[in-house]
Amino acid sequence: MRHELLRERLRERRWRITPQRRSVVEALSGPNLHLTAEEIFARARAVVPEISRATVYNTLRELVEMGELAEMQIGPGPALYDPNAVVHHHHLVCSGCGRIHDIHPLGVKHLYLREEDRDGFELQRVEVVFHGRCRACEESEDT
Ligand SMILES: [Zn+2]
Ligand SMILES: [Zn+2]
């Protein structure tokens, strides 16, 4: 069973770590993280001020290619990076503040797309996005 924490998985793989790369990995440590490359760059730069944007982008690409970081798209904005790349999960998105939660909805395993609805596509995976409003947004509306 692979470790749920990106940092631990990279240690097990003996991934060559530099202070720059460490700052990127640290930016991606925590639950329910779904960050844009620019957000990761800002977090990494707070730790290693001399880090370049290219280093951050190259590191992200490498981690995605290694299968240690999931790249995802919700809506029309930039791609989001999700360090929870081991446990297959789906997302719950707040339409008020954009907060994204990892969820494990029931019944998704049996979602099925009929042959005639696939338009010749070979299916690779299923991603389900639930949209709603988080408690904080609901409460701020009430006041
Ligand atoms: Zn919200
Ligand atoms: Zn996620």
C-alpha cells in the first residue's frame, strides 16, 4: 500500500530532493489541497525566495509524470494539482468560495456509459464533481 502523503512517497522512491524541490513538495502537503501552479509557486517562494517559476513548473510536471501528483481541471480555470494521487476520489466544490473537498461518493463505481453514448471513446476513468455551497458561505449569506 503506497503512502498517502506525497512527501513520504517521494522519500520511499528516493527522489532526489533539493531545497527548491522540497519547497514545492511542502507546498503540496496537507489535506484537501487543490492548488494552481501559481499558488504553489507563491507558497514555494515564501520558503525559498530565489526559486524560479520554471523550476516549480518543471517539478510539477515531473511529479505528474511519476504519477505522484494528480493534475485536474474543474471548470474553465487553470489546472489544479492534487497531492492525493494514490486514493482514487472525487470532488465536492463550493460555488461560493471555490473550496474543493475530496470525497468518496457511494455508487460511483457502478456508473456506466452505454456503448451508444460513448461516441467511439475508449474510457479511461470517471471523475464526478458535486457542486454546492459550503457551510461558511451559507452562514455568511444568512447574516
Ligand atoms: Zn464556500
Ligand atoms: Zn482531490
